[in-house]
Amino acid sequence: MLSFSRVSVALVVALAVSAPVFAQDDLSRDTVLARVNGTEITLGHLLTARDALPDQFRAMPADALFTPLMEQLIEQTAIMQEAEGTLSAREQIALENEQRAFIANAALTRAAEAALTEENVTEAYTAFVTEFDGREPTPEFNASHIIVETEEQALELKAMLDDGADFAELAREHSVDGAAEGGGSLGWFGLGAMIPEFEEAVQALEVGDYMGPLETRFGWHLVLLNDTRMSSAPPLEEVREALEQNIQREAAQAELNRATEAATIERAYEDLDTSILTRSDLLDD
């Protein structure tokens, strides 16, 4: 079945004229903007259609988007009225599935959004910290490196460090990886986060010391250990997004479980041959 885009670029360009002027204070979602054979198209319909557009269209100025979007709603209403009652069995069933999915998704979204309160986030973070603190503390390292292509280059840079050159400046000037811009800083990392050769190097260093050249599959490294610490729970803002996603996911699942458990369900498919799933020809008229 063909699928027509909500708003085409050509339509926007062709109909990009100034939007009509309304008394803004008198408007509501029920304000009628057009009628097609008596069927009303309201401001609510227009706003919902706009919210469903892809990002590149939602970013367009309102005066360029208003008329094309209204004309699309008018055209859709006209063709819908003519086509009403003519859907094939396949199309009618697809419509029922889409309606089912839309309503279910709306209900789950409401449940998820309602659960996203600061109180719930704080409670989730407290539980997270309690669980984190109950684990065995592990060492974490803050290190920097300079990586070059040859051992000769690494030895030259090592000599410069021995003569008092600044590690970060040398990294910015000579290192060939993405950390160079930040003076070679790799930030904090725990055991298992780095390749074995690098991990062994930082564990052997004292804070403030450097070593190298160290060869790995990425090249030749000079490694500086900036600091060490034992693992601790990250601050709330570092894990807020993950906690919020988990809260919403659990709330949606709880709502799904509640509705399913409250429903009277009769399953009549247990003995059905699963190969029936390939019989899409049954949808044909």
C-alpha cells in the first residue's frame, strides 16, 4: 500500500503564503478553521498535525507552514469522505491495529510521564547509591597519554618530558588520537575499561609519574597517571537520565501488567499451527 508523506517540500513551497490573522485570545483547540461537506477541521486538528511532523518541518516558520498544513487536512478530509466505507478487509484490519496501538501507546505514555516526579527520581537514586555502596570498592584511574606512530617519536617526546616539557602541551602538539585536544586526558576509568597493556601501565605508576614508550595495537604511548581513587556512586546528575528512563519503563510495564491482569482474556490459539502466520493471503478480498 502506498504511503503519502505528511507534507512534501513541493507543497510547502507552492503554498507558502502568509497565514490568516486570528484574534489570539479567542482561540481554543475547538476553534473551527474549515469545513468540508460540514465536517469541521479545528485548531486542535491543525496543532496535532503540526506536532506529528518530522523535525525539519516543525522547525519551519509558522507563516510558511500554516496554509500547506491546512490544505493537506482539507484534502485528506475530502478524500476520506469519498472513500469512507470502501476499505478492503486488509485495510480495515490494518486500521483497527493502528487504532489499538495508538490508544495503548497513549495510555502507557501517560503512565510513564505521571511517574516521572522528582520524588521518584530521588528515591531511585537513593536505592542506586545503596546498591552501589554495597559492592566491593574497586580502583579507578585518571590518566593521560600521548600516542604516536613510531617508537622513535615516542622516545624523542620522552626525552622532552625528562627535560621538563609539559605533558599536556606535548599531547596537544604531537598525539594522533582524539584525546590530543584535551591534552591527552582520558578522564576516569575503572579496571577492564582499557586494553590490558594500558591497564597494567597505570597500575604500575605512582600519581604524577609517567612511563613509556609503551606499544599497543594502536601505536606507541607515553602514559601519565594523574590520580587514583576507589570507586564510589556517581552524582545524581550523571545518572539522572538512566534513572528517569528506568522509572518510566517500570511505570509503563506496571500499567501494562495491571490492565492485562484486570482483563478477562480467553486465549483460543494454543493448538493453532504457527505456520498460519505466513498466510497473508487470508487478508485478500
